[in-house]
Amino acid sequence: MSRWIVLGSAHSIAAPHAANTHFALVTTRRIVLVDCPGPVFPHLTRYHLSPHRITDLVLTHFHPDHVSGLALFLQNLWLVGRTRPLHLHGLPDVLDRARRLLDLFRWHRWKREYSVHFHAVEGPGLLPLLREPDVHLYAAEVKHSVPTLGLRFAFPESGRVLAYSADTAPCPAVEDLARGADWLFHEATGAGSIHTSATQAGELARRAGVRHLFLVHTDPDPRARHRLEEEARWAFGGPVTAAWDGLTLVWEP
Ligand SMILES: [Zn+2]
């Protein structure tokens, strides 16, 4: 059984019912966190995920609403006595800044018993991040104000595909990531040179042949989300859901 859990669905300004956008992918072999905007441990407790079982953390880009919880997360892992290595994935710029952030906290002096492995990826096209029998993860650089990765999870056993745009303006890289995806989680912050509107997300989902579009990184107000759903549905012509915190997709295997 695999699960994709929306740990947070809000844009940069979170609300009591909506944390900043981040996710957890749970498969039999891996638990992959995507971004780390704030305290992660309350979410792990809420969704019954053991902090000892998290295998990977992907940082899409180095903006506060995506990485501010990193040092706290690593400190919490130390304090619960984690021993299993943790794998951090991202662009070289992002991992370099993450290291510098952790250095400010003098993390090398922590008496932690787990190691942290940095895996930098860069280059054109789809970049392989992970290859397990139950999940292949690819990334591609998208179009934001800082170096940013969008993601494509392919699940070979079920043939399913899930894509996440990260923060981006509409661009060919997101279309490639989303091509034929069962589920596309696309940001819908608003039109502009570094973000995407709900209408643009709908248009992109249609071009990419996506089955179900989920909007994330949105205004947490339920009325605003309803309006964004309508806009995207009109442009997409298929099912659209404005994601909420706790929304979970479950599939076999
Ligand atoms: Zn953001």
C-alpha cells in the first residue's frame, strides 16, 4: 500500500487549518518528505509516520516557506535517537544553502547518531533522484525566482504517476514532469513571472494529458479555493480538487 499525504496546502502565508505546502510519500521501502517549511514532527504523529522510518527529504528550493523547518527537523531526529541515515536531495545551490543554515546551528557538534547524505542533482531534462523497485523519482528544473525542482514519481508496480510542479511559472519542464500523470499537484499562487494561476494550471494539465489536477500552494480561505477550483476546471475540462491539509491518496501496491 502506498500513500501520498498532503502535510500542508497553503501558499507562503499559512493558516491554523493549512500549513505551508509540503508532502509525504509513503511506500513499502521509502518515506520521502517533500519540503520542510515548519515543524514536521506534529505531522508525523498525526499521520502515524515514525521519524525513524523517514528515508529521504527533497528540498525543492530555498525559500522560507519550503525549508524553514529543516534545522528543527534534523534536531528532532537527533533527540529521538535516530540511527538510520537520512538522504537529502536538491539542486547544488539549495543543498549548499542548507549546509550553511545548519552550520549556523553548529549542527556538527550535535551528538547525533545518524548521518546525513547530500545528493545534488543538476542538468537539463529529467534527472533521476531515486530508483527503487516500488518508486522511481525524477526531477527537473522549473521556472521560479530561485533554482527550483519540480518532481515526477513513477510507481512501476502499479503504473501510476504523480507529479508536483513546486513553485513555478508555467513552463515546458512542468509539462514534461506531468506528461500522462494520474495525479498532478500544481501550485496556483496566481499569475506572474514566477508563479501560476489556477487557469494556467488547468491549461497545462490539459496539454500534459493529466487525469486529476490538485491545486496546492493556494490561499487557504475555503471561498478562494472554491473559486480556484472553478477556474482550473473550466480550463482543464477534467476533475480538479483544491487540496487541503490531510488529503491522502492511497493505492496498491
Ligand atoms: Zn512557496
